[in-house]
Amino acid sequence: MPRLGFASPGVAALNAPSRVREETQNLMAHSSQPTAGPASLPASARIVIIGGGIVGCSTAYHLTRLGWRDLVLIDQGPLFQNWGSTSHAPGLIFQHNNSQTVCQLARWTIETYREVAPHARQPAFFPVGSLEIAATAARARELKRKLGNALAWGLEAALIDNDAIRRLSPLMRTDDLHGAFHVPSDANVNAAALCEAMAGYCRSRGTLSIHEHTPVSGFGRAHGRVNAVHTPRGTIQADLVLCAAGLWGPEVGRLAGVPIPLLPMQHLYARTAPLPELRGETQILRHPIIRDQDHDMYYRQHGEAYGFGSYGHDPLPVNLADIPKRDGATIFPFTPEHMASAQRAAEHRMPCLRSAPIAHSFNGVFSFTADAQSLLGEWPELRGFWIAEAVWVTHGGGVGRAMAQWLSHGNPGLDLREVDVNRIAPHARSPRFVRERSCRQYIEVYDIIHPLEQPTVARNLRLSPFHARQRELQAHCFEVAGWERPQWYESNRALLSAAEAPARDDWTGRNWSPVIAAEHRACRERVALVDVSALAKIEVAGPGALALLERLAAADMNKPVGKVIYTTFLNAQGGIQTDVAVIRRAEDRFWVVTGARQVGLDVAWMKRNLRESEAVQLTDLSSAYCGVAVWGPRARELLASVCEDDVSHAAFPFLTARDLVVAQVPVVAVRVSYVGELGWELYAPTEFGLALWDGLWAAGRRFGAAAVGHGAVDSLRLEKGFRAWGSDIHTEHNPLEAGLGFAVSRTKADFIGQAALAAVGDRPARRLCCLVLADPKVALMGKEPVFDGDRVVGHVTSANYGYTVGQSIAYAYLPSERAAVGTKLEIYFFGQRHAATVSAEPLYDPKHAKLRS
């Protein structure tokens, strides 16, 4: 990357000794205040960025580096010690995250801040590394999992012993620790100084006009697009708007009619007076930043002093109207009653703090969301209005880079499904939901969270019409986009034989039941009733419906009425935006059936690619139709017993759909199966749902029917090699490497992503492969690194035990040269490597005879 060309480079040294005393007078050194920019607002801009914190400034910086001009940044308060979190954030950057996306955003952040820091007016970037210490045996085991993530994501990290901890952090007590997780490239930053440096770079290039004390008062719009930003100082005509207002995002969103579901929360931080142990310290930061998650604590050095923050108190949510607006910081008075236990924990971990008075303390404010993730992307109901909210300093530089690439190229450069604002279902935008879930996220922020951990608050909101019957069967439900979806039924325990399910340990056995094995067998051997109401049904109708779907889908959509087409929607780079089943209901009417988690993303994608000239109506039918899947070798017998229509293979072939009457209920019957067995998905108007379930249940007794949860569905689909969106496939994978080339038309012209796929050809650089572990008793959870000797060559995307094939199965993308059947590899799991072999797929019914029977 070329060297930055700032007009007036600042201090070159990152740790200038003369600045230590100045820095320790405040939590974060105040940046020099900029001039306010031009006296009057420009009349127009290519983009107006609302918010001069770390996200707004980072986005402006990266847009400038991509060649943009005519950028305007406005903020309601002063810059760059603004009325938001950036001004008072302690600045610790821990890059590791169990999410590959979030980890990558943090890695991009480190790159951005390192690049900018030499041009800041004062020291701003301190690459001191980090320690995440283990005060319990459970945490030590969790650190082994973190190391697996780091290996999988390509983040340099290591587990170190107590002697190594003492060498890096000599003030810390270590005799009661179980080691630590060390990331040498982690850092601490002065976020306000970095904001000023990034803004200065843009202004030196003449690309950015900055205006402080300029609040937003409204927006102009026309034809579903934003086209202006109104302020008390005037109106700016704008092609695009980016809301990066941080804490104030919900208020800005309200003015635009856009819900931004975040909750500002108070957070305590304290800094000691100078410590005798650090007297004469010449560097602002020498020691690594520290997390003691067992005690909800973190620490950082401030020259001769130390600072610490705590999550070990009840959540302190705040209303926007109550947040103080002061030049220099937006903070609340310190509440010592919430820091008492943290003070004791700090004095235990850092004995030198016992006699040290607190010199500076406050309650800062920052944003939380219901799932602890950021909110990024374009709002589909107001085109041109983009959001980058609930972003901490840890990810601010990376988010700015992603937003700039997204705005410039239509692709952020990595898969953002976990942070895309369109993932948020309408029910999850309500203030009560946001408050309850966000407060819970604050409580759990440093907890050891199991991959299958379920929310404990704001539950039972979306219930299928069969829910009462499922409760009678002792359904254990997982939440999926608000739906209560059975994972297994405890009533099926009587079907379980002693040797059917290999035992699992405490970790892999959490949120799991051996009953899943019995349900798996019931589907393979008899017939299963599976609640699929959570599947989303989007009707695409109108004269332009076929043209839209032909452009979106990689498969040929021009099929006869009643045909079902499995396909993928791709982005311009050939990445898989989603995979869906498309049902042609009429010449100009289709159903797009997709997952509950991705429906908001899919609808936004369809709207984004809908041309103004196309007469198309998109209608979400998800709540209007419930669904029951009837899957298994006796599915036809069961369906025929409650239906007078011919459901033989000749009359009702695989991948077709028909309107039937089943148990006196009108249904859309779709002959598809996600488990590799004969079967149908039956969609009925919701008011008929209970009658449908009862009719099938009563008739199913003589066929051995069982209610089956989605825990079994996952093991069934993995034996069959069916892909799962979000883990096996997403925008960073193309269908050729994912093994979905069969769903790509070789003759259709002009679909999104076609040119990118043509460039890949028939020899992708990597392939999604089936791995079978040598020890079938090893249970994996997903995301584990795959080793070829000492080299990490991929990571597990999906894993489960195959109860029919009797093997522990994992899927992973591997370099094509290591994807051959028979290749020997190893998978790291909690500190151990387990032998695995690349196997031919699918493991079950490779000729697909059962699906087509």
C-alpha cells in the first residue's frame, strides 16, 4: 500500500516520553480541535456521512483512498472529542472473535490504525499485544477453543504459561492462573487522535468537507430514495447518506423513518494515580492489554498508572434524551456502587492497586444490540440510506474499509451476513425486545458462550399453529429468527436404544440430546413429521417476475408451472448470496422459499436488483402459511392415507409442486427433501395448521410416524451432503467450489455473477470436501482448523455424527490439490488433533435413489 501523503505529518514517535505525563492526566489525550470547515454547507455531495466518530472518519478515509470526492461529514457536536463513544473509549483492540467476519473486521482495523497513526498529532497506536488470562479451568479450556479459531482465521496467537505472562505483565499476580491466550498484534489506540488524522488526510486531498455543530433535522426523499439531508444550517442534496451516528443512530434513523435497533448502555472505567512500581515510566503503554473474563474485567496501562473497566454489574441502559452533551466527552458521573466487586478483583489481580487511589473515573456510554453484532448496510425501504451503527473502536477501521468497498463496488470484501442490518426481523426492532436482549448481551459479554446457546429472554414470540401439540410432546425448542422451532422431542426418549448415540462430553453434549439419534432413525426407517413453518415464503409476482428471477438465479427459471428449482443467487463476484427453492405457481407468479435467518437479506437483495421498469410485487407469505415436512420411506403411504389425489412417483415426481387437500386441509405440496429421503413439504394457510398436524399425526400412527426436531434434520442432511447457508455457503464461496455446479445453468445468459463464474472455469482453487474422522466418538462443533502437516489448509464449516453411516462427519473447504478422496488430514479440537480422511460424498444414498423413489 502506498505511503500516506498527509500535508502536515504529526509526531513520528508512537511513545514519545514527553507526552506520558500529559496522557495520564486524562483517560485519553484530547486531540487538537479542527477548524469547523467552510462557513456554509455545500449545496450538494456525493455522500453525506452523519457522525464524526471512528466509523464516520474511517469510512471517509477509505472512500478517499478509493478515489471518491465531494464527501461531506457532519456532526451534531464538536470534533473530534465528540458526543459519542469515540471520545472516551479506552481503546483496547482484541482482534480474536469466534466469528471469522468480526475477527477480520478487527484485523482490518489494526491495519488501518497502524497506517494512520504516524500522521496523528499525538501518539495514537500502541501495538503492545494482548493477554486473555484464565482464572478457572473452564476458561483455560475455552482458550484452547480460541486458539483453534485463531488458527482457522489466520490470526497469529499462542497459549502461554504463567512464567510467560509474568514476563509480559510484571505487575500481574499469576500464581492462581491457568495460562493465557496471547495475540502479539493486538493494540491500544487513541481513537479521537486517529479520527483527526483520518479526517486530516481527506481534507489534505480536498475530498472532504467537515462541519461540526451541525445536527440533522430531517431528510429529503423521492421515489423511495433519500436525496437530501436537512440541517438548521441548510440542506445538502446527496446521492447517498451514511448514518454513522453511534449512540445517536436511533434518533437519526427516526428522522428518516428507519428503525436502528440499538441500546446505549453505561459502562464504568477507572484510572489510578501514578503507581510507585511504574515511577519513571517513559512510555504511555508498554504492557499488553489484558482481559480477565472470569471476573468481567479488562486492564490497560496509562504511563505510570493503570486503568480498568468492568462488566460485572447490572446493565445500565440509558435513554438518548438523558445522555449529557459536553464538549470533550459524553459521560455520566461515576457510580462507585457498581464498581465495588470490580475494585476487589482488580486489587487481587494487580496487587499494586491496593494502595493506589483512583485519580479519574466515569461512566461512559456505548452501544449494544440484541445479538451483540453491528448494524451495517443499506436500508431496503429507503434506497441510498446506509447504516454503520453499533460499532466499537475495535472494529471501526475495518468497518470503514468494508463500507467504502461496499459503496464503491457493491461488495464489502468479506461476507457480512452476521452484521448486515437486514438480518434483523421486524419483531426484533421493538424497543422492548432490543432492551431485553441487549441487556442480556451486556451481562454475557465475557461469558463462555456455547455455539448452540439459546437466548433466555424475549422468547415465545413466533409460534407455529402446532406449538401446543409440540409442547405436549415435550419439545425442546431453539429460537430461529423469533420462531420457537423444536430441536428434539423428549417424548421420543422411549424410542432410543442404548447403543444408538455415542456419548458426548460436557461441552459437545450441551444443548444436545441422545434423543436426536432416535429421531434420526425414525426418519430413515419410517416417517417423520417436521415443523418447517419457519421457512420463509416470498411471493414474486407480476409481468416482470420471470425476468427478475432469471437475472438473480444461476439456474434456468423458465420452467413449467408446478416445477421446483433449487438455485443460488450470486453477487457480481460469483459469491453465493443465498440458496433457495423457487416454485413456479403460475406463469407470472413464483414462490421463493428460503431460510428464516436469511429472509431479510434475501428480500433486500431482490429489491436492490429490481429495476424500476419491472412490474414486480414482492410479498412475504411466511406468516400466512405454516409448514409440515413429511419425510421418510413411508411418507407416500402416510400422505396417500389422508389425500384422495394420486401421489405416486409418476403422478407427483421429485421437484414438483401441486395443490392438494390433505386431511381436509388445502395445502401446497412440494416434493422436496432436506434429509435425503422420499418426502414432501406441505404448506397450509396458518388457520388450518392445527388440523393439518392432527390429521397427519392420527394417520401416522400405523406407519410409525414420529415428530422429529431439527437436531436430527442436521445430522440427516449432513449424511446426504446437503449444504447449509451461513456455514457451508455464503458470499465468500462460489457454487463451483461449493459443489453446487449442478445448480448453475450452462446455457443461460446474463445472470448476476455469470462472468465471475466463467473466469473460475471448471478448476476452482478450493473445494468443499467431506471429511470422516478416524475416531467416530469425536464430536466437532464447527469452525475447527484443518491441518495438513503443520499447515492450516481450511476450517470445518459443518460437523455432526451420522447415525445411519456410523461416522463422525465434518465438511471443510480445502485447496483443490488436497481435496482428493483418501487425503489424510487432521482437525484441531480443544488442543488435540484428530485424524480425518477426505471421503466421497454423499455418504448416504450416493445415487439419490431414495429421493426419487
